[in-house]
Amino acid sequence: MDRLLHLDRTLDQLDPPAWPPPGVHTTALVRTVHELRQVPLHALGPAALRTLVTQQVALPHVLPLTVRLLLDEPMLDAYFYEGDLLLAAVDAPESAWSLFPDLRGRLRDVITSLPDSAVSSLPHGSVESLARFVTHPAPLR
């Protein structure tokens, strides 16, 4: 089954129950995440995906979209700096990645092919995050 089959639907539709409106005194981040859950998947850009991944919202729907972007442009600057979407993805919980061993393998291949100059430009601690993701044992097939 194609993971990207429902690009016209929202996370509220695909990841029930739909979230109620945020409270009056919620933070801007919480309001943003609530709003992003109402956006069709095809309209979620890199910054939105980065926000959803870092907040661990609907990862079974968001990670495939994120990896699709990263396979084409691994050092994509989603919002803060080059590679921020990649780092958000590799820091997603193992429970989310366990659903997508094939995507994990493809992203692992992309990471191992990155030039040292790209990796060295990432923030402190990024090399360790990438190494942890890359060295995670591959699933048995």
C-alpha cells in the first residue's frame, strides 16, 4: 500500500481523534501544531514537517513525507539551518522508525554518502545523532 496515498487528507482525518481547538492561553507552538493537523498532507512544507516531527505528532504519517524530501535534499534548510529537517528525522523515536525499516535504510544510505563538509557544518551534537541513526542495526528481512 502506498504510504502517500492520502495526500489530500489532514492529520486530523488520518490520525483520529481530531484535536479540539487549542485553549486560549496555549503557546504559539501548540497553536501551530493544532493548525498543522488541519492542513492537507500535500500542503505540508519542510518547516511544517520539521515542527510535526520534533513534536512527535502523527509520525506514521509525517515521517514518510519527511524522508521523501530528505532523499532528494538531505541538507534541506526547513526553518533554522541546513540539515535541520534531517536532524529532526534522525531524532524521531525508534518506535516510529520501526514501522519503516525500508525508509530508515534509504535514509541511512543518504546519510552515509554525505560529504564531511556538510556534516561538519551542523550544530554541536549532530554528528552523534547521525551516527546513532546510521549504526542502529538493520532489521532482518
